[in-house]
Amino acid sequence: MNPENENAPADNRGARKSFGSGSNARPGANGKPEQDYETRRNASACFKNPRKSEDWMPDFTGVAVVEGLSDGDKVWINIREKVNRRGERYLSVTIKRQQS
């Protein structure tokens, strides 16, 4: 078991490691953005959508690299909070390949 994340699989695939709070990305020493989380294959960190201005826009968005796609191909992860007819809340998740 991974001592830093007890819910992570033993081989660490799909696990996230938090690097503190605050903004998702900040400039690093090499000029490229540094992330507050570690990207893993077949997993995604989704954050509140700061550009949401209409109800149809996703509440949360993220990016993932999925095994089985061309190496390096990424997909968008969009999450919307919804309510069913019985008043129960649930999450609707859509996945779409990013255009090159």
C-alpha cells in the first residue's frame, strides 16, 4: 500500500499526489507551469470550471491520458452535477478526445 495515499492501488497507477493548496498551475523554474498535483495515466483531477457562465457548461473540467489511445493523446473530462426525478443528486461525466 502507498503510505502517502491509502486509497491508491499498490502499483500507484491512477493515484494522485497532492502538492499543497492554491492554484492548479504556477510558473516553474523552467518557465513551464508547475502543477499542484501529479498527472497519472487513466486518472484525472477535475477542478471547478472558472469559465462557467451558462447552465449547460460543465461544473468541473479536467484532462486525462488514457491507456489504449495513441501515446500522448489526451481527453477532456467534463462533470456536471444533476438531480434526478426523485430529487437525488448525481454526477454526469462525459469524456471527449482533444483535437490535435
